Amino acid sequence: MTEELVSHPFRFGVVAAQASSGDDWAAQARRAEELGYSTWLTPDTLGPTLAPLPALAAAAAATGSIRVGTFVLANDFRNPVLVARESATLDFLSKGRFELGLGAGRPGSADDARKLGIPFEGGGARVGRLAESLGIISALLRGETATASGPHYAAREADVFPPPVQQPRPPILVAGSGRRLLSTAAREADIVALGAGPDATEQTLLEKIGWVRQAAGDRFANLELNLNLLAVGEAHPTVTARFGLDLDDLVRAGSPFVVVGTPDQMCEQLVRRRELLGVSYVTVSQWFVEPFAPVVERLAGR
């Protein structure tokens, strides 16, 4: 991997979706901030999870420095002009701490679409809509007036108020696993979240990063690459329940989505992956905040 990617400092985020109360949600976000995590992120589902945008507004109000973001909004569920408006407002209210994450939809999004009463089309159509949506959102967050005539979205002299604090706009993350979506992310996003099956190998990710590099061209060195870890230190019930794999299975497969062992060993694994893959932005589930904290303490900003 190139020197430009190796030089990216580590930062760490928490993907959180559940709380027993508003006070608990605020306390969790403050604890992540105290431990040195860079971002507090929420997914976008219609399952037993908090709605992302109001949850992030509450987290921002309860904290002072940790950044808040979506991980990730399902593009087909929202109008891009409204996404830009709400993103700008969250950036304004958080004093410039918002990061917008977008995706074309995960496998579970089909069930969410059914609940919403809207179609869930094939991946090609969804990626096409996301690419068009990104153009509208990015322009609006840069303070431009957006006019679009489809084929998927139409807008006439749209703008947003208040303008975002971050300039030229808040960072945009795009998550994907297929070549077309990762190529779109490479051209349009600031952060690329690399998706793959839980038993994927480092070689699998190297191929995907090659797609990103090819599509990004000169901007590749400035892209931040992200991995969302499935397991930290030891097995967690959700790993087995979701994927039918235990931690030993993942380790034997050489999955880059797990780190195991002592804090020093986990740090060594992440440093090696940054050298090999260029991944410097690492996110974990809210259930791993405390076990992963020693790694954050050692590596954040380095």
C-alpha cells in the first residue's frame, strides 16, 4: 500500500443503535467520548434500533467533542434534498461535528422496504439512485443551489438552511462491497467503508481496494478507508447468531473484520492491516466500547 495511505492516522468510531432510556443513550455517548473514540454513529433500520437522526441530535447535545454520524442511511428511504437539509442542521447544531454516511441498502433493507410499502429493487438500480443522490446532496452541502432532472430524482433550485459549519461541506462516507458501488464511493465520498462477507480474507479486501484506487485516480491518497469490526478480543453472541460463525472460524479464515488477543496484540494486527490495506478508520459495535478502549488509547491519532 502507498505511503499516502499508511500516513493516515488512526481514528475509531462506535456504531450504536440501542439504549434503555434517553439518559442511557447520552451516558453511552459521553463514555465513548471520554475513552477517546472519534465518532458516535447510528445505523438506519426499521428494526429494534433508534431512529438515526434524532438519536444523533441527542448524542451531540450530550457531548462536546465526539463527532456524530450515520452508518449508514439507506438512500432509497429518503429524498436527497431532505437528507442534505437535515445533515446541514445537524452539523449546525453540533458545531461542525456531523459526518454523513450513505449506502444503497443492506440485505435487511428489503424487510424495511416492505414495512414502508415501497419497492426494493435490484442492486444496480439502487446504486444508480445513490450516485444521483450523492450529486444532489454534495452540491447542497457545499452551499450550492441544486437542480436535477432525474432519471431518479427531480429538484428545482433546492437549497438548505442553515448552512453547515464544516467547509467546504461535512465529510461523506459511502459504504459498499460491489465494484460499482465502491467505484461510486471512490469518486464521490471522503470515506469509503469496505464491506465483505464475514469470512472474507485480506486478499478479498485488497481486490476491492484496487477497484477504489482505480476509480478514485488522483484523489485516492486522500480517501479514508474504514472497516467495521465484527468481533473484538473474544467471541460475541451476535457474531454466531448473524453469520453462523464463531470467533475461531473467523480467525482461521483470516478475516480482517476481527481483532483478537491482548490489547498489544490487537494493536499489532491493526497496524499491520493499515500497512497492507491502508485502513485507518476502524469502527466497533457499542457492545465492544470497553473491551476495545485500550486499543483506542494506544493508537488514536497515531
